[in-house]
Amino acid sequence: MFQESLFLSQQDHKLHVRHIWQKEGGVPVLMLHGAIENGRIFYSEKGKGFGCYLAQQGFDVYVVDYRGRGQSTPSIKQDNSHGYYETITQDIPSLMDYVFERTGQKMHVVCHSWGGVLFGSALVRFPGVKQKTLSNLCFGTKRQVTVWNSERLIKVTLIWNRLAPLLSKRKGFLDAKRLRFGADAETHRSLTESVSWVKKSKWVDPVDDFDYEHAAKRVVWPPTWHLTGVKDKVLGHAQDVQLFIKESRNRTARFSNLSRSTGSQLNYDHINILTHPLAENDHFPQLAQWLRNHS
């Protein structure tokens, strides 16, 4: 298996794309991470993770770091003048164009958490995104958080919706990695944009008022599979994953809630659904076959 770092110039930014492959000419897979993280949720240099697993199965994998995250430059600490609006309207369409031009093939798109909301927003907004998509696979993707429990109160209501915007306002970014509640930083703009959606709200862009939910009514979605884990109590709770499926009008989407009671070896949560060693024997083989079926 081989890995290399590619860089896509996007205005004053260079977006890092980790290319992972084992054989030439495989069907391409674009992987999009969520908030306060980067592309390393999908791979390691030692060959671990879902991205590496798919490469071993013959797919041609491209793992993205959003602006300022991971190995993308400049870092958020150096430039934090952007938010998720740029990710949806500029970066995701450009990344898909880049992979399509490089491979000459349509691609599967794999998303973790908030990455699925960003991709879904780009897909309903830009016909060219859908035209290049073979299928969409989402892990723990929700837009609104409607479930109520103690974990939601701490992680979402107190930290994400209130404390994080306050901490990020002065410097323009939240150093979530240093504060030990995330793997990467977030800009103040991306935080405030996501907060406006995480609360009970309409799927309308907080920057230019584009109505995504209305646009979704006209979209025939590509084959889609949403997965979450039974121990994901708030960041990708089954209730909120299904709410996003409903509001995106994705009527044929498949949904799975992974647990021992449904045949898995583990009750999975928001992170280990992608990172636990048992995943390679539990759901990874099924997902790889599903991608082949839609190739």
C-alpha cells in the first residue's frame, strides 16, 4: 500500500489531500472529516483506519484536510477568516473536480459526522457535485441535536453552543486540540455557523440564506448509507441521524445503528465506529462490498 500527500491550491490556501492506494485505476473514494478534527480520523501512516482498509480492497482513496486543518496551509492559527460557507461553496466542489480530473471517474464520498452535512449541502446546491458522485456513506452525521441527556447538556449546550464561541472570539479560532476536546482547531466563523444549525433550526445557510431543505426536494440522491453506533449518545445519536435523513428528503437512504444486539462485536460510539480494530471485521467488509455494488 502506498501513501502520498497532494495539495490543491484554493485561493490563498493549499488543501492537503492524502492519497492512499494499492493498485492503479481503482474506483476513487473522497473522504471528508467532521468538526474539530482532520482527515486522520480515516487513516494512519501505519496503514490503520477505514481509508487504508478501502485502499487494501482496491479503491483509490483521497482523504481531505479542510482549510487550516491537518496539513493544509496556512493553519487556522495563521488565517482564520473562513468558515464552513467556503467549505460548502468552494472547497468541496473543487476537491471533487480535482479527483475527477485526476482519475477520470466518478467517486464515492465517505463522511464522518459534520462532514456529511457539509457534503449534503454542497450536493443539493451544486448539480456538478451530484453528477460526480457514485454513492454517499456517512458515519454519525447529524445537523440538529434534538436528543436530551446529560452528555448533550455538557458537550453541546454548554461547551459547543456557549463556551466555544466565547473562547474563539478573541483570537478568531478555538484551539480544541490544546483544550483536549477535539483533534484540531476551528475558526470562530465555522463555530458560529455550525452553532446556528446544531440548535433547532431550518436548513438555511447562515451566510447567504440559501434554502438547502427546499433545494433538496428537487434532488434524486445517490445511493446513501447512514451509520451510527448505539453508544453515540449525542454527536451522532440515531434520532438525529434519522432527522437529517428526513429533512434532506433522502427517501431511499439506508440506516444502521451498530451494536452487539444488531450483530456487531462492539457497541460503537462516535469515534470508534471508524477507529476500533474490531471495525475491520464488523462493518468495514460490508461497507466495502456496498461500495463495490454501487461502482
